[in-house]
Amino acid sequence: MTSLTDCQQRDAQDPLRSLRDQFSIPGGVIYLDGNSLGVLPKTAAARVAEVVTQEWGSGLIRSWNSAGWFEMPQRLGDKIARLIGAAPGEVVATDSTSINLYKVLSAALHIAAQDAPQRKLIVSERSNFPTDLYIAQALCAERGLRLQLVEPEEIPAALTPEVAVLMLTHVNYRTGAMHDMAAVTAAAHAAGALTVWDLAHSAGAVPVDLNAARADFSIGCGYKYLNGGPGAPAFVWVHPRHADRFWQPLAGWWGHAAPFEFTPGYRPAPGIARYLCGTQPMLSLAALECGLDTVLAAEPLGGMAALRAKSLALSDLFIELALQRCAGHGLGLATPRAHEQRGSQVCLTRTNPKAPDGASGAYAIVQALIARGVIGDFRAGDGDRHPDILRFGLTPLYLGFEDVWQAVEHLRQVLESGEWRRPEFNQKMAVT
Amino acid sequence: MTSLTDCQQRDAQDPLRSLRDQFSIPGGVIYLDGNSLGVLPKTAAARVAEVVTQEWGSGLIRSWNSAGWFEMPQRLGDKIARLIGAAPGEVVATDSTSINLYKVLSAALHIAAQDAPQRKLIVSERSNFPTDLYIAQALCAERGLRLQLVEPEEIPAALTPEVAVLMLTHVNYRTGAMHDMAAVTAAAHAAGALTVWDLAHSAGAVPVDLNAARADFSIGCGYKYLNGGPGAPAFVWVHPRHADRFWQPLAGWWGHAAPFEFTPGYRPAPGIARYLCGTQPMLSLAALECGLDTVLAAEPLGGMAALRAKSLALSDLFIELALQRCAGHGLGLATPRAHEQRGSQVCLTRTNPKAPDGASGAYAIVQALIARGVIGDFRAGDGDRHPDILRFGLTPLYLGFEDVWQAVEHLRQVLESGEWRRPEFNQKMAVT
């Protein structure tokens, strides 16, 4: 069994160890929720203050030119591109993930309507992140299409000649299960369908190569593994073979070929810039750039491949320790064991045969851990196929092997002491 | 003629004078561009720093509950409501103006399609802000509708039985001309059309009473007269008689009735909350709240009515001084003289009979003023109906009567000295 000393030795030998010095992490906290909101880069406070006091306060309207505000979506997009296998000029940082999904799914459906008008189906996963399904439902209602939800293993059979678009999240938000993007994209293309990939739990977490996979459309989130801050703008990528084919419907002035000509007729900018819509929140974009820089700082140390290797080592260790040291407490593993099938999180289930109502206790266990400074999160199941989940994000940029050991030790103590049964840990509140 | 001493006396007697102490304005600057980007509230730097270091840095994911992040769009919306004649719970602060327009115009067109499917026309003004026209064009293309652009005086005749929606910006961005919202709305309703009002140049600038006008849908901007900072989130209002009738198509999880149940089916929240879509940028929302508070600080001093009286006094003075003191230099007035027909800006034109190509010189004059610290902006004309514009926003929260005197004095000197002819003032760059 791996010991605390073993973990400390692994930290001492970790070539990525210095990357954690980029972050401001509160004392007493082991943060296993970077898949929900990444931690604060140390540079962000000063950079945001500069935008507020210098660029806004002193530069005022002049900063649109002098501080480069106009180019922020493209400049940040080029940084994101390096993390997801895209080329410079193929990505913009803008708006929210949901809104960007609306843009790319609209465009994909336009292309399908032109190339294969008989295809009337969007296929997605039943346990996809709900907002993705809501956006797809709205577009189906507008366009007279149908959304078909399947389980992951049913995807190959669902790729019928009726399918216009296969819309998937690369890494599942609940379980951490990861699709093989290249293989699934190839299967979709072989069946005549386009692909839309949501990288919310992938960008900055696992290596992604959109161009190598010949993916069609992609979006992702700025505030999870990219450490961009609460509600940071999201991003959007469109393969160059599609980018100029259609307007996306959120055709605002920032996507115009010449926004400052103020002409009454829309003329889309070439390439990805037409996926911009309105004026972007500069304070939040500035913080996002600080977050992106923390991930790009790994490039001289091996980049995403090195981060991935450490992420897998951390999560293997978490799985090993949790199942060994918490044995007898009903924990199970919801995340696939195979490396190629999972992202950068470990999800546990809990069966609690003693509970008369079958309640898993997972919510209260997560609350008890949070009270000890071990911050993960809880995702409710539906009692049937999807059980309650204890979700632990393992972010190699700022977590070490001892952190994993200590987190599991807290979990063990919470379970053995029964402190999770305290009433204060069973009061539900809004969760993210 | 009004003298500098007169202006100084008016400042000394101005009951709203203390409101300017809320702002951090760079030395040597007379800022006449608050209609493009409002100035920095003194509270914003500390508040944004608190969000970055305390709420994000220390609170991390817990701040969604403990720092009230979830309620920010509604909490700020309630503050905006006080400025535009809306009730609490009727407004949310979210996304960009362009995106919010897409939401409300979609909803308006849904209602029209159900109540009066034969109506296939959106009517708007030819000189409406272009992004509004682009969004309308995109929706027309999606839904098989047509956008008809008219001049302001042609609106009554354009309200035919074919019109589904009349979409207008309340105060014109180029000229400052203001529509009579109540009268135009009544005329639209009498003709069976719905109204969409863009308040980008109205909210915080002129009194607005959406409910008294029985308007249908409205959107507006956070970074102009509301002083919310560069790219601050925008806002959206829907009359309660319409709010629950339709989904808007940007149906993301923040607009769900129970977002944290993570159910695969969309169920819209009641009321205005269904106009939310994805996660919002908290740093930029925090700055917006500081801006809103600067406008609400006028409430004990008479609120928007008192601000309006001062705005009109400032703009009357600007017009009087500019036309008197710069006589002989070809300046004309593009903004209507009648108080009820204009917003909070003064727009000048310039004819330059000596220029062989008919060039107005307006661009270079604005650049020469900016070099002197008098920041207004330039809007290019189309040579025909719309001339080049020198645009001066007069924000009563932070401008005084002496500021107006000094600004006009600089304009006089720029014109009389001919310094605007210098090459450096004639180099075009991107403008906002």
C-alpha cells in the first residue's frame, strides 16, 4: 500500500511541482473542484486591477485601441488553441458555453440542412451536461428536428442515416468518462453526421487534438481547468472547412467584417470572428488570460502530455487509496479505470444498505469533507442507472500526491467517525 | 452670452454636484463619451479586488452560495428596474445587448406568429445601431420574415397590418434624437404590432417608464450611462404579460426552473429568469453593480428627473456656446433642439466648403480635441442623408457647467488655430 512518505517522495520528484506556485490557494484547503471553478492565479489580482484602474479608469474609451481590448477574444483564442489542437486564428474566447453551443449547433444544422436535408435528428448522451441538451431542445423546436438521447454504448447504433449532428461532451461531467474523440468523430462522419464537441471538462485537463480528429465544431468553458475565474467567458472553435460556410444566427456587430463602418447590412467576418456577437466583458477576459497562462506555463515542461501523465498518476493513486483505506464503507468507482476512458476526475458512488430509504449519504459525506477543507462536490443521481456521485477533480497544475493522500485520509475519517451523519451536513442548499 | 463665471456659479449652486465625487476621472480630461463607456466609479477597484481575492481566491466554489453569485443577475436587475420604470423581478442583468436582443426579438416573433401569423415584417429605423439590425436580419433569415428600414418620420405610415414587431432604439446613437416611447408604443399596439425597445442610450441617461408605456420587450447596455465598465453585462426586461408565454431560444441552464436538479428536459423558470442562459462573468457583474449604485445615488436628490433636468441644462448650454463661440466655422446641430426629442448627447455637424472633396474635417477635429483631453467621438456619415457627426455625451452625474464651457473653448481654439489639420489628427484608426 502506498504510504504518506511515498506520496511525499513523489511530490519531491515531480517535475511539474513548481507550477503550483502560480496559484493562490487558501490555507487548510485541498481543492478537488477545479473541474467546477479553477483556483486563483496569483497574477490575476494585479492584472484585473490594472484593467480597472489604468485601462478603464485612465484610458477610458481610448483603451479599445491602446489596451488592445478589441483583439482580446482572438488573442485569448490563440492561447486556447494551443491546448486543444487548433491553429492560430481558429478560436475565439467569448460569451458563455451555452451561447457558443447555440452558435455552433445552429451552424452545424444549417450545413446539414443544405447537404443532407433528410437528416432530422440530433443525437446526444442522456447524461450530457443538461444545458447542452436544453440548447439542443430549443433548436429542435425552432427547426422541426428531434433530439435523441442515448447511453454512451448505444452511440454506434444510433448513427443512422437520419442523424444530422452528433453532439457530445468529451468528458462526462458526472462520471469523468471520456470519449475517444477521433474514433467517435470518424464513426459519425462515416455515417454522414457532423460532430459538436463540448470540451468543458477537457480543455486544460486532457490532451485534445481537434484538427487531428477532424472534428467539425467545438466549444468549451473558461472557468474550470482553464482557471479563468467565476463565469469567465467560454470559447468556440469551428473547423476551417466549415467556418466560412454560414452565418451563425447570433450575428452581432463584433462578428461583422467591418464593425466600425456601422453599415446597416450584416456582412460576416471571415473565419472564426463571425462567431463573435456583442461587446465582451473585459475584466473577466483579463482574468481568463491569467488562467490560460497558468496552463501554458506547462509547455516547457512537456505541456498537456506531461500534465496528463501527472493527472493519471494522481487519479490512479486516489482510486487505489480510496478503495483500500475506506474499504467496508460502501464506496464504489463510477469513473472508468482505463486511462484512455477517463478525464481528470475521480467519481465515487456509495451504497448504504443500512439506510431505510436507500439514501447514499453521498451529499452529507461531501459536506463533511468540505467542512474539513477538502472541497469536492456532489452530483445527485436519479436512483436508477445514475447513482449519487462524490466527485473529485484532480488538477495536476496545483495538486500533489500528498494532497491526494490527505484527502483520502479525511474521507476515511469522515466515514469511520460517522461525522457525516450530523444534521448540519444534511441540509441541502444550491450546489454547482 | 453665458460667461465662464456664470458656469462656475451654476456649478456652485448645482444640488447634484456632489455626485461627481463618486468617480475617478483622470486629471486634465473632460469626458464627453459616457455614452460609449462610462467613467470608473471609485468603489469599483476595491469591490472587484474583493471578488477576485476573497470570493474567488478564498471562497472558491463555495462563493456561488456564500457570496450570492447565483443571485447577481436578479439583484442587479432589480437595481436597473428602478431606473427604467420596471418592477422588482422584471429585469435581469446578463449577456450582451446583442444577445439579449436576439432573445426578446425571438420571443416577440413567437408571440406574433401565434397571435397574428399573417404578420411577416419587422420594422426598424435605418439609422438604428447596426448590431440591432444585424440580429433582426439573422432572425428574419431563420424565420422567413422581412426587415423593413425606415426614417423616423416614416414610422407611422410603416405600421401596416403586415408588421409583427416594431424594433427601435429609444435614443439614436448617432444623433441623440429620442422617440416618444409611450406614443410610439401606443401607435404600434393600435396597429397590432409588438414593440422592442433598445435602451442602450437611455438607461441612466433619461427617465424611462417601460410599464407606463406598456412596452412589450426591452434591452439595454451596462457600460454606457450605467458606468458598468468595459463590456459590462447588459440587461433584459419583458412585460409580465408576455414573460411566461414562450421559451426564448437561448434556453440554457441558468434559465431553468431548477438548474441544480440537472434534469435532461428544459423547464423554463417563471418570469424573467427564463431569459438567462449560461454562467455569468462575476468580475464584470461586480463592477456593473458599482456603476448602478452611482446612478441610484441620485435617488435622494430627485433621481432620474433631477439628472434629466441637469442633462438638459448642460446640453442647452453646450449648444448655445458651441453655436455662438464657434460661429463661422461651419458647425451645425444634428441633435433636435426640443427637449422632449433628445437624449443626453449633443451632436454637431460640420460643413467645410473650402475642402475640395467636401470632407467635413469632423474626424480630425475630434482627434484634436482628444489630444487636448476633451474626449468625445466621431461617427462617420454616409455623405447623403447622414452627415459626419461630432458626438458629445453629457453625463450629469460627473459633468459640470464649467466642463461644458471649457470643452467648447477647446473646440473654438481647435477650429480657429486650424490645429486639426495636422497630419497626426487625420490618421484613421479603429474607433468605437
